[in-house]
Amino acid sequence: MYDFVMKVYQLLGDVKLEFDKSHLDYAKETYSRELDLDTATVRVRYSVGDVEFTREHFASNPDQVIVTKISASKPKSLSFTVFLDSKMHHHSQVNGKNRIVLDGSCPGRRIRPKANENPKGVQFSAVLDLQISESNGVVQVLEDNKLRVEGSDCAVLLLVAASSFDGPFTNPSDSRKYPASDSINTINSISKLSYSDLVAHHLSDYQNLFHRVSLQLSGSSKGVSRKRALEMKELLVWKDESDFNKSNAVSVSTAERVKSFKTDEDPSLVELLFQYGRYLLIACSRPGAQPANLQGIWNKDVEPAWDCAPHLNINLQMNYWPSLPCNLKECQEPLFDFTASLSVNGSKTAKVNYEANGWVAHQVSDIWAKTSPDRGHGGYLQTNPSTSPEHMFVSPEGKPASVSYSATMDISIIKEVFSEIVSAAEILGRSQDALVAKVREAQLKLPPTKIARDGSIMEWAQDFEDPDPHHRHVSHLFGLFPGHTITLEKTPDLCKAADYTLFKRGEEGPGWSTTWKAALWARLHNSEHAYRMIKHLINLVDPDHESDYEGGLYSNLFTAHPPFQIDANFGFSAAIAEMLVQSTTKDLVLLPALPHDKWPNGCVKGLKARGGVTVNICWKEGDLHEVGLWLKDHNSIKRLHYRGSTITANILSGRVYTFNRSLKCVHTCSL
């Protein structure tokens, strides 16, 4: 939730549950908390005496509700109190016999709201609906704003919320959205649904996205043993008790798995992190919602680090790196909507700040599509002023400086955009448009990417002295990844310079920097260094002493800057995909950066290559075993590459093509 003036992503509020004191004496050995990635459900279990208590939580996108089911193994053993609270200006009260309504406002200026203040920022409302069976326990009203359940077997809590936010161009005071009535209408529409109906809607929606991609990595040439299968079952939490004997399952905490990775390098933890990134993107970025920001919907602070805003210099882009290769195209729609809003405000910024046509956005934005600057020549077309994000150089006068012209990242992005415009025009049959002609002309006037005196990629337009060669940013390598203007095939000299640039930058850095470096090494087909960055990220961070760390993972697998940022979780998934499949509109490179000694055996199914090609790959003993390709709605010609071998494949819509390790097509069938 954002405030119009504060421009800070903040918490709407909390659902608070109070149990009697006996729950403080729960049996410690019985406590477990897990996230089931297969169902996007959180479960908490513990026992008090001979009663096991279970809490299940899921957030349903189709029904726009957070659902909690609390149950006890012994009849009439469940009693608790529930209420709503918020750190914003708010009021809550019980409405009827089983509902609590919370209404509130964000502050109208950047100060903490006072108890007697009525801020004029975004208005919000939440409704909690409590359901128990009529013959099962009683519900009482306490203090006008709390509900008390006594002697029940189970209870279901439904939480919905709404705000007055009506797009980035509407001031909250002018909004015609009414969050109180919106939230009541939503709860009325779903409260008639059974718990099983809500679960079914949620699973149908979520699994349609999540099940598109599977990844299995193995360090053993003997296949997956029963012990390995049990470990995967317990730790990936894809559970089917009919297939496994629960008493034989191995239970290891996530924190212990992260800790032990430095020595055991368990491939299944890499699988888990890969799928976790996909789960997080599904959870926070759906059509009609806001784009994923620095901490996303998991921000826990009223005053979050960096305002929990979208940062446009790399973080927002990294959030969406896995959307296409990891087969989640729907999840990037919020980014497109946000970009469209930026173009509106950005046209004003371009005109006012630079007297230029088109539009521009600077480093830090917000839900109001902020595009203005944040705090903080030789015949070529140049960008001026220009920076290399968050980095500095030593000026010719020997002074520290950060603003120059035509930083390499600027020009690399422009080259990429121009290339995409030309490619799109060819596909759409509009290559003769006047705009495309201007772009083609401008392409010839862009400065080339240069190599510095020490053999690295030059970061600025001039070969300035770098006071911090181990800086966390690698912005000047944008052309290598996520861009495509530096490639092994077309620019080997620049790739050699990029290799040295990465070597000079070193392995240290925050989480997002680590995963970016992994993807960059993958583009250079350097499996050893790509894997080293993967291993570097998997380091357990103590949240009470996080200043002692740079990068790493918290015990819930959130990636650390530190503090917490979500972008490296997404960057990790994208980097793994890049190690296994790389593509252009014409080429498909198989297992380009596979660490053969670490993952000698494995399968990945459902990755997407450019042009909409779905890719399945299996490998054995570090060598390609089989690859399957298919397209749903059009035909394509692809060049397949594997270890120096290249073939051309004509892929027809609706057919699956299977190739062996020699890239020979050995089987085709209907999709």
C-alpha cells in the first residue's frame, strides 16, 4: 500500500491471534513451519499435550482473499481471540456476529501519523470474516473490536482488503473508489464459498503457472535413490503421502541446509531456490496488480529500506528477468502497465528537464510513476548527463566524480532498445515507418563499446581511474546480460574484456550483484565461475548481525542485500535458466554453462526460449542426453547449438520434436 505524498510502500495492518497460556507450553519437538511450493500454502503445526494444532494459510488470486484455517486434532479443543490492528491511522470494530472491519488512512505527509490526526492520503479498508460450523463452538464479541472462539474443532478466517488508490494520475483526495464498500462486496461474494471451493480455485490458478517448469539436478550417476527422494519430498515440500512412508522422511531445517551447502553442495537446494523464485514472482506480480518492488509484498516495516520503491537502475528489471525464460509471461504484465504510466509522466520530465521529445525516467520511481531525478563527442549521439549507477570515478583533476556523458550502460541500453524496435518492426511489417528509419540512422551514430587500458570494458565514455575496482555494480556489462550486443560469436574481443571485468570486480557483493554476475558468467559460457557465484549466494545470514554480511540468504531463503531485497531471488532463477538454455530469435544454445562436475545428471522441463519455443532437456554424466522442443501457435526455424555442433530445425506448430545428444531428430509427435 502506497501513500500519495510519502511514496513509501507500507503495511496495511496485521491479523492478530491470541491463544491461552497453555500454548506457551507446546512440545518444542513437535513444532514445524513449512511453505509447500506445490500448493503455495503455509502450514504451522505443534502439539499441546495430546492435541495437535494446525494453521494453514494461502493467498488466493482468483478470489482476492487471504485464507487461514485453524484446526485442532481433538474435538472442541480450539479457543482463541482474533482482531485487526494497524500502525496507520485506523479504526476497527466488529460488524455483526462474525466480522471485523478496519478502516484507515495513510499519512498525508512524511511523518508518523498521530493518534488524533486524520491524514488525507490513501484510504484503506479490510474485512475479516470468521467462520465455524453452527454445531461447533461459539463466537463471542469482545471489546467491540475482537472476536473470541470457544470450544471449536476448527475455524476459517477470510481476509480481504481494498484501497482508494485509483491509478498513478489520480490524487487520493480526488479518488472515486470506496474501499469500505469494495471490501464488503468482496467478502460477501466469497463468504458463501466453502473452504474446499476456495482451495480448489487457488490451486487451479496457482498450479497452472507453477507446474509449467520442473527442475531436477543430481550429483550422483546412480539416479535418485529412495533416501534422496525422501529428502526432496521433505525439503521441496511436494508431498504425496501415498508415495512415501512418512516415518522414513528426513526432516532438515532450511537454515541447516543453507549452512551445510558450503561443504555438501546439495543440488536439491539449488532446485528449491530456483522454484522459490518462480513462486515469489507468481505470488507478487499478477495482471492488474502493481509491479514487484525492492522488498515486494513481503515488506515488514513502516519505514522500509529505500522506501521499498521500484529502483530502475537494475533492481526492477532483475525482478522480471525470470518471467519469460521461466515460463511466467503473465507475471510481467504489471511491469508493462507500469512502464506505460512512466511514459506519460516521463514525457513531461523529458520536456522540462532536457527540452527533449520522447520520455525519460530516472533511478527511483514509485506507485505514482515518478520519473523525475531522485536525490542523490566526435559525431556520435551521446547521453548527457550520464552516470554508471551508484559508482564513481576519479576526474582528470584528481577529484571524485560521478556525472559524465555516455556511460557504457546508457549506450548499451539504447543499443538494445533500438535493436528491439527494428526487430519488432520487421515482425509487424513496418520496417519502412519513419520512426524506424530514424532509429536505423541513429544506430550508426552510437558510440562503440570500448576496452580500457587494463583490458576491461570501459565503464564511462573516457578511461577514467576507478577508485573502487570491486564495486558491487556491473552496469557496464549490460550489453552482455541482459542485453545481446556483446556475444561470444559476434564480439569475441569484448567478451574477453568482459571476462576480465568480472574477474577484476571479484566475487563479493550484495545478493542482486551476485546473481547478476552468475548470469554474466553464464553468457560467457563459463560454468565454473557461474557456479561459484551460485555457491557464493548460498550463505546463511544472521538477521541480528546482518551488517557482518554482504549478500547471502536468510533462513526463509529471502535474499539479503543486506538488508532484505527480493531482486536476487528472481535473479537466481533467471541465472539458473541462463546456465541451462540461452536463445536469440534464431539460435538456441543448450547447456551453455552447465557445471558438469556439480550437476552431472539432470532434467529441466518447460523453460521458454525466444520465439515462444518450449524446451525440455535431460543430460547424463555431464553430457546432453535428449532435448524436446515445441511451439503451440506458429512455426519457427531454429539453429540448435551444443558443444560446437549446430543443426537447423524446422519446428512446426503443435508438434513435439525430440533430438538426441548428436542433435539428430529421433522422434516427432503431436502436442
